[in-house]
Amino acid sequence: MHDFLFSDPDDMYTELLADKARYLKSDPKGVDIMCKVMEDLREESIQRGIDQNRVESIRNLMLTLKMTAQQAMDALLIPVTEQSKYAAKL
């Protein structure tokens, strides 16, 4: 547990973990790998927020304007190819 509290590999006790952290922070290839992982996580988080917002918007239209799910998704201009994904989340 100690090693996970430190960002500097030199402060870590477990050599294997320290070596991997050093690679990901210092080696150009390791830095590229970490940048890609972080970018993927960011994109995934953004998409999750968009999905949550769309589901909430669909529900609001259904509740306030008495629309069906299909009508609400059409009103929000959600592509037909994505509508089944949101219908499943309702």
C-alpha cells in the first residue's frame, strides 16, 4: 500500500512497481502509453456524461410533454443508430 501513496518511483519499496512507474513517467515510449491511456479515459468520461445527459433529457421530455421515448429522441435529433442504446437505459 505504501508504494501507491508516492508518485516518485525512488520512494517506492517494491522494485517491480517502481520500475514500471519510472518507465511510464520517464521513458518516451512509456510517457506516450500513459498519455494514450489518459486520453482514452477522458474521452470515455465525456461520452458517459453525454449519455447521462441525453437519457435525462429524454425522460424530461417524456414527463413534461408526454412524449413517447421515440418522439423524445427524434426531438433531440438523436441518430436512429443510437436510439436503441438510449431506449435500453430508460
